Amino acid sequence: MVSLDRFELFCAVVQAGSFTGAAVHLRQTRAAVSFNIKQLEAELGVTLLSRTTRRLALTEAGERFYGHCQQVLEHARIAIDEARGEHAGLQGCLRITSTVEYGVMVLAPALQGFCREHPDLRVRLQTHTAQADLLRDGFDVAIRLGQPHDSSYRGVCLDSYEVRLVLAPSLLAQGTDLLDNPERLAQLPQIVHSRFEQQPGWLLHDARGNEVQYQGRGERPLVADNASILRAFALTGMGVALLPSWLVAEDLACGRLLDALPSWRFARQSVYALYPDTRHVPRKVRAWIDYLKGYLQDRRPGH
């Protein structure tokens, strides 16, 4: 019978894209990884990987086998989790992915308390500007902002937050009537997140129910895929930027940045926990989602 360890090793090679990358991840030698893949192919009687001088590629048989391997390993993790029992402490490794900014500002302090509660559980947090594939990249849960787009995952809404159009006080030299004036603000330079580069506009509303479409028509001196970079350039007075309230709360409180539209509001955005759609949700995933939801609720004003 084929060893389950070789299933995991094969998946590591596919995800790393090389024997060397898998060896580093698994803390084995490259020779050991290569040997075990050859043994796996010999036991199965098929070639799983085509090898060139530059890269590894899955064969058609390898592609099918990789999908089955992921399912087998997931079922094995579920079996282990259930065998340990609901009353045992959390163990193993919890793999989380999110954005850089949210990881630094929110998840890092939340994980301090979570790790203290579960000392036998190892946590691996990886931040990405692009959205990771949970199954392919081996993550247990993704913390994502905005709205979920991948219906192949299960999701839990943890919290919501506001976005603010902000500017540096130095920009007010161009006129104090800029504030609360969507039309004038739209003429200023716009610092834009690449995710919203093609966004035609943003709907605004005020307390009286009035609505207006904000569409920045000024020049775009900077487009970036990282909200922290947008914030940094907004602080220099390079232009106006649409940023999440949790990222600029301190800047607004001390006056480094100003809320450009204090009487207007954009639609609230959501914080989601997404995880693979499996029959059994691992206890470590449930525990982390419940903890983070409570943590975010405690951070809300008035708590």
C-alpha cells in the first residue's frame, strides 16, 4: 500500500513547484524528496511529474492524482481531529492567509491571545496581495475583506467596517471648500488600489438619504496593490485615497489625515472567514473563527 507520507510529500512538491522548495518546506534533503517521488511513481506505475531543466509540470495522470491526494489528506486530518476528541486541547498546525495590512493591524494582536489559549497549536500566517487558493496552497482558513467571490468555499461574516476617502491637511491649501464636496474632490489626484482600478465609481449617501456617485477624475499618480502604500502616499499629500477605517483610524484621530467626506458614507464592507467546503470543519478552524469574531466584536466602539 502506498504510504500516506508520500501523498503529503507529492502535494508539497506540486505546491512548491520544485523538489528543492518541497525539501525546504518539509525539512528534508532534496535527494530524499526526489527518491520518494520516484518510489511513488514506481508503486503507482505512472509518471506523475514531467521534469525539465527549468521546472516541474504535472502529467495528466499527475493532475488527477493530485486532486485525489488533497481529498485523502483532508479526510486524514479530519479523522485525526475527531479521534483526538472534542475535549482534548487543539494541536497540529492552523494555516491562515490574509492581506498584509489586515494581518498586521488586526490578526497579529488577535493571534496573541488565541495562541495563549491554545499553546499546543502551531499557527502559520501568510499574507498575500493576491487571493490564495485554499486547497492548492494548503490553507485552513482565509480572512478576506469586501465580499466573497468564490462560491466553492464556505464563509462566515465576522464583522463589517467603513471605508473613508482621506487626504492630508496640506491638500486643503487648494481650498477649504474641498471637504464634503464630492465633485471638487473628484478633480484632485487619486491614489488608487489596483483592485479598484477599473471601478467606475462609488455610491455615496448622507444622513438625509441623498445619493451621489463618486468617480475620481483627477490624475492617478500612483496605483498600488497594497493599502499601506496608498496610506503612506496619502500622508505625503500626493492625493486622496479610499482606505478602510481600521487602517487610518489613528491618522484621523491625530489629524495626520482628514476625512474628506465627513457627512457622506460609502457602503460598509465585510470581513469574512472562508474555509474549504468539507463535511467536517476541523475544531481548530471553528475555534479560530469563533475567537476572531468575539475579538472583533470587542473592538467595536462602545465595548
